[in-house]
Amino acid sequence: MTGSHRASRGGSRAAAREARRQQTRRRNQLIGAGAAALLVIGGGGIAAVNAFGGSDSPGDAKSGKGQDDGSGGGDSGLLGDATKTLLDGYAAKQLAPASGAWAVASTDDGSSAPDKAFVCQSQRFADPAGIRTWIRNFRNPSTKETAVQYVEVSNDEAAAGKAYSTITGWLSACNTPQIRLVASYTTDGLGSKGVVAVFGQPGDKSNKYRTISVSTAGQATMVVEYDTTAKTPPKPDTVIATAGAGLKRICAEAKCTTGTPTAKPGLLPTTEPAGFMAPIDLPVLPSIDKPWVSTAGAAPKGSGCETEKLDIKKAKPKSYKSQTYVVPEAKVPAEFGLDTMVANFASPAAANTYVAAIRKAVDTCKKTQSNATVKATGDVALGTSIKGESWRASYETGNNKTFTYRVGIAVSGSRAIYVLYPVLEDLDITNSGFNEVLIRAAERSAAYK
């Protein structure tokens, strides 16, 4: 690995950072001017809403008492009684059955709703034209844990479906700094459809987790978020049980049905190119409080050990694509960023052959390159479908400098997945953190064709 190679990588990343920075600046200028924001909704449709969440006009206040504009749409009295509609402290106890009583901390309607009630919420209302919004906050005095229930009532089921798509879009494109999507699920028995997402923020001794359920039933869209502190990510069981109780109250009045809630692992949808991670999938770096963004990248050249075997054109896959992730607004060196590549081969055997050659090249690098120091940092696996390995490779140059990289390669079916990350001062990723990224990249690759 030479200094010029590192410099060329830094130049391409700097260009990507500048392009993304300009996009962010233009977007902020539009929002600052009060322009309409376009939200991608289910089925590929687009809804235009006020950039400030619709809270600047009387028709968007959506108070608990309900408003009838004479258009005949919806039922202005539907779910208008918070006592009947929302969870109470007893029902919220399902979140942590063994941790004491829960209490209602506050209840707000649309006229007093905060701009952000739950994690990753991008604007005040998902359906600014809806009938009403309820927000109820809960607190456990014993554990100091908190939770929130957010309910939007739309004029009809189609509008509620769009509100649901908007909220799940907020989650998958979340730009809240210092959090990462740890796990996600699809649910059955929670209205017509639902998802659960677990976001994590690492700490010194324990981590902060926000488990959030989103579901839609009839004219209602409901969010339940439960915030905890633990060493390992929570399971979705107690949150979906609580969400199920919330929907039963809603469906007792509204025209909807719900059943016994269950959850199975499933990735949140993303607007990234098919087969690639969303920025929310990437690791949290303590020294960076800005969100990751993605940009199309050139095929990676490798760190050095695997460069020859990585040559994707020689491997002749059916197709391949690369993506680079950077943080445009962060003060970091130009070469900072994470490179990924997905290659689709004619068969699983061909993908395994390509991956095996790269693994061997890195594992034996200390014998073939005298200036290289390589340490294996773990084997990765997810069920029987994803297998791979990661390393930390360092290269000494003639000018007393050392360049260090994290390298990962995995196979999933007929796809090969490659991840490369330069280790810079105060910008390293832990072994386990990098391996989690490699697994997530392999999971996302299932959508690549």
C-alpha cells in the first residue's frame, strides 16, 4: 500500500463528501424558505406536505376535539376520547412486567403536540390533513424508563396507509445522530401491517435502546416506543404485546381488526440502491455527531493484501455495484469513509470461489508482503445463508507511516460482499462493530440482482 494509493482514495471520497454537502445545503435552503417537502409513500406515490409538518395552519392543528371542514371526509368524532383511545399506566406495564408500575406522564393532542415525539420523527405529523393526533408519554418511577404512544387518525384507510409509509420511511432514512439500527422485524396480528425497529446508542458500560413499533389499522396509525438501557438489544415481545393492547382499544371504536401479535426478523425498507445498506445501518462513532450519507462509488481497489484477487473485472460476475458512505458535515480527513461492493455471480459456487480466493490472499498476506501486518478479527455468520471473515491489516511505508484498514468479505447465496474501512485517529470501529456492518451489508445484498 502506497501513500499515493491512499491519497487517490481520499480524493474520490472528498469529491463524494462535497457532492453530498451541496445536496444537504440545497435541501436546507428549501426548508428554510418554507418550501413543500416531497415524501415517498407506499406504492411509489409522492405526497406534498409543508416542510414544517403542517403545524403552521389552523387546519393542521388536529386537536383532540376534532375538526370538521365540511368536506365530508372521515368522522370528526372518531377516537376523540383519550381515556378510551389510549393506553393507560396499567396497560403500559406490559413493557416491563417485573419492573414496577407505570404512570401516564402527559397526554397531548395535535394542537399541543411536540415537533418530535418518537425517535427519527422528521416532522410534526405524518398526515397533516388527518382528523387528529394523540401523544401520550409514560414513565416508570422505579426504573426511570420511558415510553410513548403516538396515534394519528386519518380521514380514510388509504390516508392512514400513506401515514404508515411516511413513518416507516422516517425510520429507514433516520438522520438522528449517534444511533444505529440494531434489529428490525415485520409483524403479524398488529392491524393490517406493522414493523418493529430497535435503535441503539453505545455507551461505556451499557447501551441505550429505543424499540419502536409502527402499525396501521383502519383509519389509525400508531407508534409505540419503549426506551431502555441494557448491555444487549431487547427483544420485541413486550413492545408488540403493548402495541397489540393499544390497537384493541382503537379497534373497539374504529372499523378495524387486530389479532395476536407476532414478529419475525425483517429489514426495514430503504430508498438506497437495491442491495445496499441504509446509512442508519452503519456504526456509531463517538467523535462524530453527524449522520452518514451514501453515494455511488467506484469498484474498490482493496487495502493491498487482497487487491489482486479483488479485481472484479477479472472475476467476471453477472453484475456488480459499489457504494461509498461518508459524513459530509463532519470534520474528518478526506480519506475517511466506508466502501462496499456487491457482486452477483452465476452460481453460489462461483461466489464462494471468488470469496475463498480473497480470504486466502489476506490470511497469507504476511508471507507475501513484508510490510504487512494482518490480524483476523472474526468469522461472521447468520444462519446458513451468510458466512464471511474480517481482518485488520496494517502496512508500513518507507516514510515511517503506517496505513491501517479493516477488511471484510462475505458470501450470501450467489453474491459476494466486500467492505473496506480505513482506520484513522479517533475514528476506528470495534471488531464486533465492523463485523455487524459486514453482516448487515450481506443481509441487504439479498435485494441486489
